Amino acid sequence: MGYVSLNLDELREQRANYPLRHPFQHQIESFAALNKTFRSNSGKTGSGILALPTGAGKTFTSVKWLIDHVIPNNIRIL
């Protein structure tokens, strides 16, 4: 199978009317733990592991937290 060209702007427009996903309670608790562990005003760099069971939403939890707390502060993400 060859490469497929996608128009990302068009795909985003198609999904603009999708309902927003709301985090579950365990994800809200994970956000609080991430906030406590990675205080952006401490001046220190840090690392950690987000450990949740299979299917609990690790990707959603980590990406939402990064979008809400890291990217607005112009912090690099690897």
C-alpha cells in the first residue's frame, strides 16, 4: 500500500462539531498528581511515569495535561 495524502485542515473541520471528551475521575486525580509533581515555578526540570491500567486513558490524560499546563508555558516536550 502506498502513501495517502490527508488534508488535515479539512479533517479538523469535519470533527469540529464532535462533542468534547470529559475526563473520568481517575484522570482528574492524575492531573492533580501531575500538577503536584511538576510545579512549573520550581525552576527544576523533572521526569516521571504516568502509570494507569490498560484502557484507562494514559494518552488522553498525558496529552491533555501537556496541552493545558506545559505548552502554554513554552516548555519543550520530548
